[in-house]
Amino acid sequence: MSVAVVNPFAADTVNVQDHGGIQLQLAVSHVGVLVFQNISKINSFSWAKIRKLCFKRKKFVIKMHPDGVVS
């Protein structure tokens, strides 16, 4: 019998590295962009707070609204 790991956030993850070389996983879901390290969620970015998503060459950037300013 094999056991499968089920993602509780119902989103596929993509393997990435941060600027320090640490292996992370990114997932896009109905709540926003989620960041995992191993199987633990370490951060999340709500769609309401995201101003812009940028991907240029191998760099992915999430630009956020300033605190208190949400359109």
C-alpha cells in the first residue's frame, strides 16, 4: 500500500530557489500565492494585497500594495 501526500491547499506547487539558494515551493490558489518550505507553509500573499507579479528571466517578484492601501 502506498501513501500519497495530499496538498491541503488544492494547488500544484512549483520548485524554486530564493536569492540565498534555499529550496522552496510556490503555489497559486484562490487565496493568492503561497510559499512552502518542504511541506510547511511559510508565507502567503493575498490577491487583495498583490499589486503586481513580475517574471523576468529567472527572477520572480511580487510587488505589494503599501500598508493600508488596497484597491
